[in-house]
Amino acid sequence: MLATTPIVSVMNDARNIHYVGFWKRVLSKLIDITLLGFITYVIHHPDIGTGAAAGDELNQISAYISLACFYYAFSWWKFSGTPGNLLLGQRVVNRQFEKPTSKEVAVRVAIVLLSECLLSLPFLSVAFDPRKQGLHDKAAGTFVVEAASLNATWHLVSHN
């Protein structure tokens, strides 16, 4: 008998929701980190190719952190995912499978920032959780799901 790897999913409101696993989330995170690093580099090196000195490293790190907080918060709130999530067909949703509210996004960003200070170790819980939630997901009441598993009538609630 062949062994198969089950797809983690649950039935919710007659929908078969597929939660995004650890390695797919790592890949989307790598896409976002690369994009953020490039943006931060361009901001701090507007004179690329001229040989002019760049700003000090502390300014670059603080700019990266500030930009990352805005990047994640705006992307999750406005688009229900970062460019990395969207590129890979992933969506960040709340318990009602809608776009996260501003409060849910604020909690998620704060816990992600704390997790980054702890070398992203709390993110490892995604690998072992049945709903593939990291500490930041649990605290905010959010999930990362495959966009294709959301039913055809699902529409993201717009934020005014």
C-alpha cells in the first residue's frame, strides 16, 4: 500500500479550506525579504554606481524594520497578503475567512516583529500546528490559506 501525505484542511461553512504549510510560507517570506531588502538598498543608495558613501548600518536596519512593518501591515490589510503571498496564491484571512481587520493586522505585525527578535523561532509552530498557524496567527486570529480553496463566491471585504 502506498503512503500518501494528507493535505491539511478543514470544513468550514461548507468550504474545504487548505491551510498553507511551512515550506510554502518560508518561500513567500523569502520573496518578501528579498523585495524589502532591494527597496531598502535603493532608498539608502540613491547614488548607485557613483561610488558615494552610503548611510550607516544602524540607519539601514531601522529603515528596513520601519519599511517591513508598513509593508506587512498595508499588504495584509489591503490585499489579504504580501506580494510573496499573492504570487504563490496564498491569502491571509481571519476566523470568518475575510480580510483581517486593522486590529488583527496590528496584532499580527507586533507579534511578527517580536518573533523576528527571537530568530523567527515562534514561526516553527507552523510546521506542527494542524491549521498551520504561527504564534502571530494564533495571537491575531488569522490563517494563511490557499486562495484556490476559498469558494468562488468568496469576496474580500473592503476596508473603508
